[in-house]
Amino acid sequence: MDVELVAVTPNPEAVIEFAARTCYMSQDRATDESAGRLLPKLLTSGHESPFEHASATFRIRGCSRAMTHQLVRHRLLAVSQKSQRYVSEKGFEYVVPPSIPEEYRADYDSDMETIRRMYEKWKARKIRNEDARFVLPNACSTEIVITGNFREFRHIFRVRCSPHAQWEIREACLVMLDRLLAVAPAVFRDVADAVRSAADE
Ligand SMILES: Cc1cc2nc3c(=O)[nH]c(=O)nc-3n(C[C@H](O)[C@H](O)[C@H](O)COP(=O)(O)OP(=O)(O)OC[C@H]3O[C@@H](n4cnc5c(N)ncnc54)[C@H](O)[C@@H]3O)c2cc1C
């Protein structure tokens, strides 16, 4: 799986601080370091709407439809995903869960090959992509672009980086958290710390 940060609001912490300070008409008190102090205070007090003024776009490739089915449940994300109507899945790639033991790997690959042949059979009968895809597996590899604001990403990371989350969405969200922590530490530090301590338990 490949997770790429495509775009992010320039100077996101300054933008959030500017929005928040508008509430108090204190924009003139912003300094180079003030966002690092103000933003954690906003989060502690539950004043989270300013965090909606910064956003990020990620491209995720080589992940399963099983994973994206979970990701798109997050209703505040903007989503664009490889279509199984407009793009043929002939010879589709697939994701192998790490829980499949090496001794069964050949059997798993063989099942996928069987499904490839099933798909091709229905395509050969002139069935359209949109209906031939009914025989495809959740393992089918896909590509998705998501855009979300920082408030929503904080929520997603809290629930999807948890050890209770499914391994693949967790893996994707841990990478996204890492990328956003680098560009906006005052926004994502507390989430990253909580994720780390939950993983250590
Ligand atoms: C570990 C785990 C297991 C899960 N298992 C299942 C399962 O078995 N079956 C299943 O169907 N789903 C399952 N889900 C998905 C889950 O129920 C949510 O659909 C998903 O996490 C999206 O999160 P959300 O609704 O909190 O947030 P988002 O859609 O990302 O929205 C963010 C926040 O905005 C607010 N919000 C958004 N829309 C509304 C609204 N219409 N009304 C009120 N508030 C709103 C809420 O506060 C919400 O938390 C699972 C999720 C996790 C993390």
C-alpha cells in the first residue's frame, strides 16, 4: 500500500490560529510561536471548529476494497475512487492479509486466479463491467483520493489508529497521521501520543 500526501493547506497552524483569533478579535497577538500554545488550548476546551479551516488530500494506492469500504464511511471526507464501472478489473491486483500463513499463500493466490477467470467469463459473455464486478472479492486492489479537514482527520485517526481497528485501515491512518504530525504538530500531537500509548498497552 502506498499513501501519499498530495496537498495540504499552506501554514495550516497559522490558518487555524487566525480563524480562532477572529472569535476574540486578537489576530494582532499572533506570533511565530503562538499557534503552538493556542491550538492545544482550543482542543482542551473543545473549541474545535477552527480546525476545519485546514485540510489535506491523500492518495492511497494498492489497498483493498475492504479497506476503502470502511474509509468512505467517514461522511465528512471528499472521496474519488477508481471506478469498477469505467475501468475493467480484468487481471485485477489484490491484497493479501498478513494473517494468511505462508503455507496457504499458494491456495489464496489460486482462489484469486479463479475469480479472475470468473470475471473474464462474464466479460466474454458481453456483461458490462458494472455487473461483471459482482463476482469480484473484497481483496481487489483499488486507488482512492480523500480530502478532509483537520478536525475530521483527528476524529478518523482516533478511531482508526486504535488497536481495535482493522489492520489495513489502521496501517493507512498511521501513515497519514505521521505525515500530518510533521506539518501540524500542534494539531496532531495529542492524537499521536494517545495512539502510541494505546499501542504500548
Ligand atoms: C473499530 C470499528 C468497528 C466498526 N464496526 C462497524 C460495524 O461492524 N458495522 C458498521 O456498520 N460500522 C462499523 N464501524 C463504522 C462506524 O460505525 C462509523 O460508521 C465510522 O467509524 C464512521 O465514523 P463516524 O460516524 O463517527 O464519523 P464521520 O462520519 O467521520 O463523522 C465525524 C463525526 O461527525 C458527527 N456526525 C457525522 N454525521 C453525523 C450525523 N448524521 N448525525 C450526527 N452526528 C454526525 C459525529 O460526531 C461523527 O463522529 C466501525 C468503526 C470502527 C472504528
